[in-house]
Amino acid sequence: MTDPTGRSFLSYRRTRLNEARLLIEAQHDVGIPTWQDLSDLAAGHTDALLREALAADTTANAVCWLTPDIEKSDVITRTELPETLKRIERNDGFFLVAVAAGGLDYKDVSGVVGTYLGTHDLSQWNMQKVASDPITANDAAGIAQHVLKRRVQEISKYLRAGEPLRLVINTRKKPAFEPGVALSLDWTHRFDGRLANPPDAWKEQLLPALEIVAQSCEQHAPGRRIIAEGLCALPAAVALGSSFLTTRRLPLAWRQISPKRAPVLWSLDEPPESSGFTSQTVNGNVSGDDLAVLLSVASNVEPAFGASRPQLPAFRGMVVVTKAGNYPHDIETPGQAVDIVRIVSEALRQARDKLQPRGAVHLFLAVPAGLAVMIGQSLNTFGPIQTYEHVGSDAVGVYQRAALLAPSA
């Protein structure tokens, strides 16, 4: 029985290696774990290992990249394509995304795939086609979106009623493949340490990927709760939350891990409990258009904020949210996290009403990832949101711009 949370097998000619890289990266962006010969083929007889991979229940689908040069590849025409079609015949949720690329036309597909497919005629399939040769990153993202749609559909059919989708997001450490994880957003290839590299990756790949993931869950797994976790940069956590805004009715919870207690789910559905945090609005430059939010939980953000001021805009005001006592502050319950989100949201509304800023809200956070997600879910009425990542080799460090979000757009 096919496990729909399994990996996506990529069949391609190695003469198209750069296109294969784009296809793998685009699938990782939207949470699809992959199987590729260069990284996943163990030592042994190549033909036998390929057959084994394609027959495995943990292979959820195949992407067959059909280009004119596959005609000369016995590996593709005699092993990968026939074994893929055998999986289709099992009719147990495995699916094929066949793509005509490299200038290949629909009518030419039968001529290049060979005579080892039995009664199957790929030219009659509902095939995708890419006109660019070679393909672009946007082309690869379009194919990944098609795979994601089918994947979420199959997973939602596979899960019991009321069973949640599991989502993992990683920017710092490449995740191992884990059956049962519906969506594993592996963004490690887009990051250099804590920062997206290049910075435009937020706008070009990462934020569009999150929107596609949210849309797919909204359309193909409606009403199904999503349980998220992972090891990710705080801007990624805020961005995840802003894609799953409370107004979208996409139920999302974060599996928060703490050294002091067992993992627990944090979500905005929990009743608030007093956290001990308070807010203060500090007037800034009367000519400024932006607001800053300084939220200190794990550590005090103010020293790094001060060190970063020469590179920051003039702020009309600053909302400072703190708690008395030594850092780090422990958030003991999900309800306390909900209380902090409420304090931040109310303070922002009051500052906006009082100071009349017309620009963006800038977030300077030292918080658990679950709290960052919940803050992101609550930003739908505040206009553009500029997130920051804390970097630096000294004890203070500085803040560098990260994702610019538009949750209310």
C-alpha cells in the first residue's frame, strides 16, 4: 500500500542535471521529500536498486522528466518508466506527473519513451508541458505545485477523519525523511546560516511556497488541522503563521519543545492565561512612518536593536513588550503564549491609533518559535510586516532584514 507521505521519485536524464536540481529544490520548498539517484542511490546494482526504490511503499509518486535525450537512456526507458507504470497499475494512491520538456512535443513522446511500456501510451496521458529550454526556477515551481496538489489530495484521503496533517519546516538543519510527515519544508538550500541567501529568496521562492502550501491545504484538505514543528529561523516561523492567518480558517498548532517539559501544542485556540508581560509605547521620530515591536522573552532585544539603529528607518514609535526578572523567561503554558500575542496585538492597535503611522511594522523578536508562529497568525490588520534575524559574532549582535510580509494584502 502506497504511503502518500512518502517521497517523490525523480526520473530524468543526467544531461539535464541542472533542471533536476531546480525540480528537487522547488519540491523541497513546498514540503515534498524527494528521491534522486545522485543523493539517494545506495551502493549496489543500479538497475536492481532503482526497481527497489520505485516499488517501495514509501515512494509516493514519480515525476518523469521527458526530454528528447531519454530515447538513448536504457535506465529510463527499460527500468524507470516501466516500473513507474507498474506502480500505477496497483491503483493504491501512487501517482505519476509526466512532463514533456526540452522542446519535446506531446506527439513526439511515444517515439522517445521506447517500446517497453506494454499497453501504456504516455502521449495519451494528461501530461504537463514546459516550453522553456532549459527551464527556469518558475517552471520548476509550477511542476512542484502540481505535485503538491496531488500529494495533499492523496494524504487527505488516506488520513482518518479528524486526523491532522503534520508539517515540518527547517532552515537550519536538513531534515531526515520521516514517513507520516505530510509536508516537510526543507529550506536549508535557501539559507546560509541564519539568513536566506540570496535575500531575494524570500520574495522569489519562500513566501510564494508558503502561500501555495496554505492554498493546497485550504482547497484539498479543508477543515483538517495542521500540526507544525521544526528547526527554523524566526522570520520563517512568523511567515508560516502569516500564511495561516486566523481569518483563513486554517487550524494550525505548533508543537513547542522546551527543555523543562514534554512537547506541547501551542495554538491561538487556547484560553489566555496571565503571562506577566506588559507593553509600553515609546514615542519616536515625529517624521517617521513605521512602528517597531520589541518583544523580549528568550533574551533582551534592546541592545541589538540599539546597535542596529544606524541601518534602521526612523520609527514613529516603538512598542516594547517585556517582563520583570532575568532572561530567559519561561512560557509555561499555551495560554500564556496566547496572552503575549494578545498584549502585542492590543499594544500595536493602540500605538497605531495614537501615532498614526503609515508605514510598515518592524518585528524584533527573541521568542520561542511557537510564539513567532502565533504572532504571524495575528497580523492581518497591520499592513506590511518587516521581519529581522539576529546575527553577529559579538555578545550583542545586530538585526538584519529578512522576510517582508504582506498578510493583509
